[in-house]
Amino acid sequence: MVRKTQRLLLLVVSCSITGVILGGTAAWAESNLCLEDSKVTSDCLIQDPIQKTIQGMSTGLLAGAGAACGAAWQLRHED
């Protein structure tokens, strides 16, 4: 039982870390593309790139944890 719990925790942590990295990278790239666009909007100038990156990282964290829990739930019900 302890081993299954450790494996689940490892799955959730690894998926969450991956989500944080991907979410932060995507948000940072989107901020840079917004500023390099031929027509820069006022929304693009107002937003803080660091805050946008943190929002992307938190979204990635939740998405990664949710995906890991969903995968674990599906595997549990297949057994």
C-alpha cells in the first residue's frame, strides 16, 4: 500500500513539475510574441510578463496534477 502511494505521489509531482515548466514557457513565449507583433495592442503593453508567466505556471501546475490524478484514477479502475 505504501509503495502505491509513493508511486502516485511521484506521478503527481512529476506531472506537476512538467506542467509548471511547460505553462511558464508558453506564457513567456506568448508575452514575447505579443510585444514583437506588427500591431501592439494596449492589453499587450499593460500586462506584466512576469505575472503572465506566473499565471501560466500555476495553470500548468493544476493541469499537470489533474492529468496525473486522472491517469491514476483510470489505471485504478482498469485493474
